[in-house]
Amino acid sequence: MQESVMQRMWDSAHLSGGNAAYVEELYELYLHDPNAVPEEWRTYFQKLPTDGSAATDVSHSTVRDHFVLLAKNQRRAQPVSAGSVSSEHEKKQVEVLRMIQAYRMRGHQAARLDPLGLWQRPVPADLSINHYGLTDADLDTTFRTGGLYIGKEEASLREIHQALQHTYCHTIGAEFTHIVDSEQRSWFQQRLESVRGRPQFSAEVQSHLLERLTAAEGLEKYLGTKYPGTKRFGLEGGESLIPLLDEVIQRSGAYGTKEIVIGMAHRGRLNVLVNTFGKNPRDLFDEFEGKKTEGLSSGDVKYHQGFSSNVMTAGGEVHLALAFNPSHLEIVSPVVEGSVRARQDRRSDVAGEKVLPISIHGDAAFAGQGVVMETFQMSQTRGYKTGGTIHIVINNQVGFTTSRAEDSRSTEYCTDVAKMIQAPIFHVNGDDPEAVLFVTQLAVDYRMQYKRDVVIDLVCYRRRGHNEADEPNGTQPLMYQQISKQRTTRELYAEALTTAVSHSTDDVQFKIDEYRTALDNGQHVVKSLVKEPNKELFVDWRPYLGHAWTARHDTRFDLKTLQDLSNKLMEVPEGFVVQRQVAKILEDRHKMAAGALPINWGYAETMAYATLLFEGHPIRMTGQDIGRGTFSHRHAALHNQKDGSTYLPLQNLYEGQPRFDLYDSFLSEEAVLAFEYGYATTKPNSLVIWEAQFGDFANGAQVVFDQFISSGEHKWGRLCGLTMLLPHGYEGQGPEHSSARLERYLQLCAEHNMQVCVPTTPAQIYHLLRRQVIRPLRKPLVVLTPKSLLRHKLAISTLEDLAEGSFQTVIPEVDAIDAKKVDRLILCSGKVYYDLLEKRRNEGREDIAIVRIEQLYPFPEDDLTEVLATYKSLKHIVWCQEEPMNQGAWYCSQHHMRRVATAHKKTLFLEYAGREASAAPACGYASLHAEQQAKLLQDAFTV
Ligand code: AMP
């Protein structure tokens, strides 16, 4: 073990040179706090022989000798050039190394991060030389630098201390020592220390920085003058965001990135739209003047708008997409991730080199919203990773919900949540644009090299309060007294450049005038904007536009090919041992393909996927236990009983087939569903499915349904073909997991915004899933899927149903009942149908017909009218549901049924048979459940 650790240490580049010193340094740390060193080192130090003195620790020379001996054995040893230093000097040397380590760990706590200078933070004691028993008298003594990257092996204490101060305590606060991987930590040390936290930028770069700041400030001033008092959530105070974004785009473009997707809340959004995306200022002015610019029924406010454009970078053209955003903060982050993953999948960009996500956050929301944690948690998982996200926090130091920072979080920084995935975090003073530029370069380089998330905490302020109509002095008097005196970032930087004589005041004024003139003329203000964008860089959505839900579609599939595909699915690789019950399911499927067994749900669903793949449609399925299916009906992923390896038959249908991606999700609904929404709104040719473990799990993702799935098309013109499978059914299992809360989805339905279906046969789910992709209409599809029906003896179909049928929005009576004798028609959806059917058959009733409504929205009034037409003698029409009266479809769908009923016969009055209104979705007592169920069936026959 020790040797392997040593080998690794030797092998890591950062050790070359100062290795013995490094070990000593570790040893010092170990003595100070054994938990501060990696476990392997702790074990190593613990096992060292003691020198027999009363002291429990080992002398440094023992450690060093031991280490050198070990290293010699590795034939790569660099003997320590300790020379003839006195032991007093040696002790101080150790202290110096400890101090270096302390700066790396805690230097950020002494950095000047707040542009307003109001933060009051005690400087950590261990950043002072005195803490280590060193004094001013030692300042000119030479010490080994021990791995400090300042380009020399030895330096005076003064130089070492100054280098540490500049690197770690200036306007950048770097947090990276929480990263476990020592190579990454060394990478940061090298990058930061070698330039002492401040690289020299050329006059050209400085001029560009100033130009970007002028643009950022210029737009806000212009809007403030032209539309005084209008809410715009201006960027004032955080102008450095614009050069920051510019650098991310340009630098990642140079790396070969082809697409960047950005998510951000409202603050600074208009500025980003105009100054980063190149939105025509004239279009923005139109929005300020309240003109309706898009043909959307709802539309959205200007600071929620998305945008797309292409810009030129050193690596070629880059497509930029700004995600549309609701007011619910942070929820757009997983949407961006999903959109990025879709683009990466489209480009077969497995490593995440071609598409980059950027998430821009507010400080309060970053600390407060749970979805931030969920999104971090998914960042390295197989199904959701995107090769690292660049997070930017526009840190105004105050949220809209509290007046004091200590009320808004319990962590030191608003960014501490990012440490859970060991993301490096750079706090940077927004009034130091060169420091901002430097950390941006680090962040991009780190993301490109390590493919992991990184956070830039842009510490700034909001000059005008929460928005332009706000009076911030009421709640933050001291902060706003300071802000009223604070010169803008551009003014400060312009002054710094003119003082340094790299710029003249004329240059500065020229930039201001040039920008203003461009706005006056309504011209684009992004110089790198590509006027004729390369359309290859993004998807053409035109084939999916302008279709009605009633458009005809053909979901039939050749029977022979279906059977061939089915047989192919039964094949498993040589030596692959399938578990006994799963083998039985496969065997049964084999019989179903041969027509020897009726088709069940699992088979039909699997064949929907197989046939779609055969026809060239990629499929992505994620969700909780989705591979198996919560109720064990799917088994789309097979697990080898010998070695635990996994095999997905649907990935192995034929050479060159489309992608079939299937991932069991981690235990999140909100972030995962938002991710899939982002994916589906970016990849229209795919069937994208999310499955909840039980339907009510989707409650945790309500914001995604409300603000994206149900309304995205009407607010933003963004189509989405996402399919959600929500297990639903009253099986006597109690208040949880019985109901998928059908009523919630129906209540969200209007303007044909989405589809809500409750299929009851295997053939129905088969055709429904096929319809979702084959029909060019892209509308979200909520499917209430069954539990007990998966194995119900009556819930079966035939091969011909799959080969020849189609999805029926309404299923008429299936038994040979004479329509003339029918005076009672029961309408229903879902599992209760089979209970009603069995009851009627048992009772031998011929006066009752049962009709299933399989699509509750858009409600198929025409199809129902057609079915009703056969029944001329109707006296009763009843809606029967298992759900309580205040739930299920009763309140949301009855007007459709009434309309059809009264059109059929004026005197026909729609009646209700179902559970009484109830606070909980279902009861917890099995006997009560059975009683209620029997009563509602009886009611359907008698009310
Ligand atoms: P993007 O790559 O997201 O910038 O999209 C490029 C263009 O495709 C947009 O400007 C839209 O015109 C169109 N588009 C993208 N996503 C959708 C969608 N979900 N629905 C309709 N059109 C879309």
C-alpha cells in the first residue's frame, strides 16, 4: 500500500522537484490534524517507527529518511538538499510549508471579494506569519518553496508571503482544496501561483474588456433613459458578466465547441440578449413598447425570453441558445443540461467536447433551491452527465426574500452546495474585470480538461435594488448608501487603464459614443455575430410545426417484420445467464410472437420500441427503476446472473440502428423531469420517455409540469413531445401510490397544449407510443399507466391488433350487446373498466353498454358522438371513476361528456358514480377500499 501511494506521488507531475519537502509538509499537517491528510498517508505516518522518546510523533528526519529510502527503492529519488541548515531553520522551514498550505485552503477568507467593501470577515489566524512562530526578522531568510509554483526552489519568506497574499488574498478567492483528486488540486495551484493570481493582459485584451463593459453599462443607461421606471432587472453592478460570458464563448469556441446552451434568470438577461447573443436592440425596444411580436396566444415578458444566434470564434462558428425561463428560479438549470445532452447525443459527442452548458444563477436561489443540489447530483451520472457545466453566480449579496445574508443561508458562501460534487469555486470581485477574465479562463480550461462542473461566484451588487421600481434603501440602507457613492465597474476600469497609460480618455469616450450610436440606429452590437448563420449547427423544426392533434397517422406495422424483431429481442449473448423469472417472461414473449399466447402489456410496449427503432426513431427512456419497470413488466435491461453485466436487447436489433438509451434515474423527480423536458424540446425525432416510480412521485416535479410542459408552447413557441408514464390505479394500497393525480394534469389542459391518455389494452399503449413519434405533432403526452392491469387476464391483445390497429381515443362496447336494448351507457377510463365489465358479465345484464374514453385530453368529442349514435334508447349516461369526486376526471372533463350527451338527446343528464369527495386520494384500510369499490360499481349500474 505504502509503495503504491509513493509511486503515485512520484508519478504526479507536481511532485517533481520538491518531493521530500512535500512529504514533510504532509507530515506536519498530519501532526496538526491527522484527518487533514489522505487516508493512505495517515496510515503510512501511523506505521512509522517512533524514536523512542516520550513524544508520540516521529522526528522529521525520520520521516524524511524513511521517505528517501523508499524513494531510492523506486530508483527515482531526489535526495533532499537540506544542506547544513540548523535545526532551528529546519523547524521554521516546516512552518513555512504549513503556511503555504493554509493560504491554499483559507486564503479566500481574506480575499477582497466585495466591491462595496462592506464584508466584515475575520482574517484567519493561520494566514499570519506570527501564527507559525515566524517574525519580521525572518522575512529575509531563505526557505525552500516546497511545491509553491513561483518558479524557484528557494525564496525569502518575504517573497513567499507576498506571493501567497497576491495569489490567494487579492480579488480572487479560490476554493479547490476540497477536491480529493491531487492532480486537479495541483493543476489549480500551478495555474494560480505561477502568475501570482494575476496574469498580465495585453493592451488589446484590456481594450476589449473595456469595450464589453462599456456595452454592458451603455445598454442599461440607454434603457433607463428611454424607458424610465420600466421593470428590466438591469445588470447594473454586475456588468462584468458580459466580458465573462464573452470569454467563455470565445475560449470554448477555440477548444472546438460548436454549441453553447445558457440558462439564466431575469437579472441581466436583456443585457445578455443584446450584448452577447446579438439580439437586435430594435426588437427589444418593441418589446418595451408592449408590441406583440410573436404569434403566440400567451407569450411571455421580455426578461423570460430565449434566443438563438451564431457567433464567430477562433475555432469557428458557435451556435448559442438561451433557454426560455420561467420565474421559478433555478429550474432552468436541469432543462439546460437536458438540452445539452440532446445536442451531444445528436453529435455523438460522448466526452462533451462539442456542446457546453452554462448556468447563470442568483446567489439567494443558488443557496436556497433544492433543484440546484439535484442538478449537481446528476452531473456525473451516466444518464445525465454533460461533460461539466460552467456555473456563474451573479452574486448581488442579497436575495429578494430576505434583507440579511444570515437569513438566507447557513453556509459561509452561497456556493457551498457545489462542494458536494467537489466542484472548484472561484469567488471574484466583480469590480476587477481582469481578475474576472482570469478566473473565467481557468474555469473554461478546467472544464475542458477534467469535464467537471466549475463555479464562478461573481461578487457584485445591484445598483437599483431588485428591479427598477424598487426602493432598496428601505431594507438595505447601509449597502445602498455605499452603492450611491460607488463608481461603476467601467468607470473604475477606464480610470485604471488611463492611469496606466495604456488607454487615452479619448479611447474611452469613443467606445461610449460608438455603442450609443449603434443603439440609436437599432444596430446589432455584437461584433462577432454571424449574419448568415450556419443552419447545420441546429435542428430544423419546420416539419413539426402547424399540425392539429386530429391529423391522420398510420401506426400499423408489418406483422412478419414485427415477429422477426420480436425473435431478435429474445436472443441474449453467448453465456449470458438470465434470472429464472425473467427467463419465463422472455419465453412467454416468444410464444406471444408466435401467436401461441395472448399479448400482454410488457410485450406490446417492448414491440412499440422495437418497431420505432426499426423505422429509424431514436429512443431515450429514463426514470425510477425504468429498466425493470416498477411492477416488473418491462425488463428492457437484462442482468447476467453470473457477472452482473447488463444487456439491452433493444440496443442490439440491427447494425447501425438508432440510439436506444435507457437509464434508471437517481431518486429525483424535479431535476430529472426538467432534464427530459430540455432533452425533448431539443430532439424532436426521438421518443423521449420519463417514468415515475408511482404516478404521485411526479408531485415533486409539479413546477416542471406547470411552467414548462403545459405552457412552454404557448408562452415561448417551444414544442415538446415528452412522454410521461405515471402508474395509476386504485388497488387498495393506501393514500400514497394509488393516484397519479389525474385531476392536476387535466386542470392544466387548454388550447390543446398536451395529451392525457389512459390506455387499457396492450395494443393501445403500443399504438399510443408509436403515434407519439410517427405523427409529426409534438405535444407532451401524460399516460396514466396500469399496475394490476399489467397482468390482468382480460387486458390482452392480439398480434393483429398490433399489426393492423391504431390508437383509439374512445373504445366502444366490446361484447355483442344489442344496441337497441341498451338504456344505460357507462363511460369510464382506466382499470375500473374491467371491474365494470366483469360485473356486467356476471350479472348477465344486456341493458348496459360500457364505453372507454382512452384519451381524456384533447377530449375526443367527435369520436364519442359517433359511438353514442348507435344507442337510440338511452335513458342514463353515467361517468364512473375510482377516484374521489374532487379528483380524477369528473370535474375537468364532465363538460365535454355533457356536451356530447345532450347533443345526442336533450334530456340525457350525465350522472356520477365514484368515491365521495375526499381529502386523501385513497383510503388506507383494505376493507373500506373494497366496500367503496363495490359501491361505486353498483352506483354505475343504478344511479
Ligand atoms: P436552438 O438550437 O435551441 O437555438 O434552436 C434553434 C431554432 O430551432 C430556434 O430558433 C427555433 O426556431 C427552433 N426550435 C428550437 N427548439 C424548438 C422547439 N422546441 N419547438 C419549436 N422550435 C424550436
